[in-house]
Amino acid sequence: MTASRAGRANSLYVECRREGSTLVPVRFGLSGSEREVAEVLDSWPGKDHLYFKLRTTDGDLYILRFDAARAEWEITVFRAEAADGR
């Protein structure tokens, strides 16, 4: 497992496992709140970043972006699961 933290006060923490040369997020946290990854829905390379579309165990959807040159993670998209399941 590998982990990375950004250097800001509200830093995003991402714990990953490696599958060959590929990082796979398994949990992440922000401001003391940790989320478990239930499923990696998609991943793709960008020009300078790697992107991961994730569903957490509570049903929320996230897209995380990893800047390998700076070893920093960022949440680029978040959508909470609706209370009625939609």
C-alpha cells in the first residue's frame, strides 16, 4: 500500500494498492473523514495527471486526480448519493 498527502491544512489523503505499475485507490480522507472505495469505475491518463472515477461504500461518486510530478491528489468531482437512492 502507498499513501500520499497534500501539504495543505485540509489535505486529501489517498491510500492505494499497486496492481503491476498501476495505482488503485482503496480509501481516502479529507479533514478527518475517511471514505472506503467500493469500486473503481474508470481510470484514465490526462496530460499531466491520472484520473480515477470511484464509488465509495456509502454510494457517493468521486473523481480523484493524481499529479505524479508533485505527488498530490485532488478531488475534482463529487456527487452524493441521494437519500432515495437516485
